[in-house]
Amino acid sequence: MRTVEAPKPLTANAKALLASYRFQTNFYKAMITLLLVSGALIILSPVWWMVSTSLKSMQEIFAYPPTFYPTTVHWENYIRAWNTAPFTRYFLNTLFVTTIGVSGNVLSNSFIAYGFAKIQFRGRNALFAIVLGTMMIPGFVTLIPRYILFAQLGWIDTYLPLTVPGFFGNAFFIFLLRQFFMTIPNELIEAAKIDGANHFYIWSHLMLPLIKPAVATVAVFSFNGGWNDFLGPLLYINSEAKYTLQIGLQVFRGTVQTQWNYLMAASVLVLLPVILLFFFFQRYFIEGINVGSGTKG
């Protein structure tokens, strides 16, 4: 029977090296944590100032020196801000436009990306390069031609210019989804074809469930873009009953004095859905950044 030798005690030199390694590891972790916390505080400082201003009176907002937190909390600012204009109507309008836009972006971009990733056809790579090339064109360059086009179609003062373009693809979303589709083995598609499935069935029932993180990422980006869109409604919407929240915030900007406490309170309420959406989908959103996670789950 073999005897197990007891481990030899560490020498003084080895103990010193181990202690030094542990110190360096803990020091690096502390510095990284400090750096991340500092960066988070810098990024969140405007948000804190917005929330703080929303709870102040107009006198305290213009007080000098400025206060970083309200001496007297005015929760009624939120109620008065919401009731100053028909924000419930603006909220429903924004929700409608954003929902249609998210649906269009998810469906169209995933379908186009599936075609570029899994369907072989002549000129596929060249066409995909052209699609990526459109990302180099600033949106302001096509602003006037798009407005003229929508005006000739009779779409001004409707939600069509804000929703229909989402069904025609976005170069960045197509690229993101295509990279996820490329990680899925072609053997799955071949097996589905043997069972008699067509490309539409494969895309909707086989491919989309496998790329949930990427779909969630596209949905979050689309929601954020549609919810915070200011220029689009400003150009195409003329009727006050069709205003979105971003246009409705201009109610508090007067020619003589701006009601900053009401404006900040309404801005906090408008920002809340975006924050809640990120917290609910942050797991999928983080996975969506990793292209290699396309076949996981």
C-alpha cells in the first residue's frame, strides 16, 4: 500500500511571492472597481440632476449657489407636468408608433439577414456589401428626398413615414442578425428541408428561436430609437392630437420662461419605459453583443 506524502510547507520565498500575487490581484480589482464606479457616477450625474430638478420649485432651481438635491421635495410636479398637456394621448401615440416600428424592424431585418446568411444566390456578397455601404450615408443627406417622397405619397401628418420604413430593413440590424445566423450550422437547415420545410418555415420556427439574444438586441435598439425620436415626428406630424412624447415635451418651453421643473418631471416619466425595458431584457441584450452565443440556450 502506497503512502501519501504530506505536502511540504511553503518556503519563505514562496510565501512572499504568493502574498505579492494576491496583493497585486486585489489591487487591480480595486482599481478596476473604482474606475467603473467613477465612470458610472459621471454618466449618471446628468440623470441625477434631472431627477433633482424635477423635485424642486422654480425658485430653488435658480437659487445660487445651486443645490444638488431639493431642500423641499415637490412630488406634485409630476402630476402637474402630466396634466399640463394631454400626455396620456402623447404616450399612446408614441407607444403605437414604437410598437409598429419594433415589429417591422424585427421581422424585416431578421428575414433579410437569413437570406444573406443561409440562401445561396448570385451576387449575394456584392449585394451585402452595398447594404453595408448605406451605413456610410448620413441620415441628413436623405432627409429632403424622403420628405419630398412622403409628401408626394400624401403621408404627411400621418404615422406612415414613422412606421413604414421599419419594414424595409436597416443595415446595422441586418449585419448583426446575419452574424448570428452564420453561427448556426447548415445541417439544421438541410434536415428541415428533408422534412419538407420551406425557407419561411425554417426562418420563423427554427432560426428565430435560436437567435433570441440578437432579436432582443434589435428590439431594444428599435424601441429606444422610436421612443426617443424627435426629428421624425417634428417633420411629418402637424396635428397636435398626433404628437408623440418627444414633441409634447416642448409644451414647457416658453418664449419668456421655461418651466424647468415640469419639463424635467415629464422627461423622467418619458425616460422610465426605456430604463425598465433595458432592465427586463438586459440578459438577452448582453448576450446579443456576443456573436458566438447564437447557438446557445
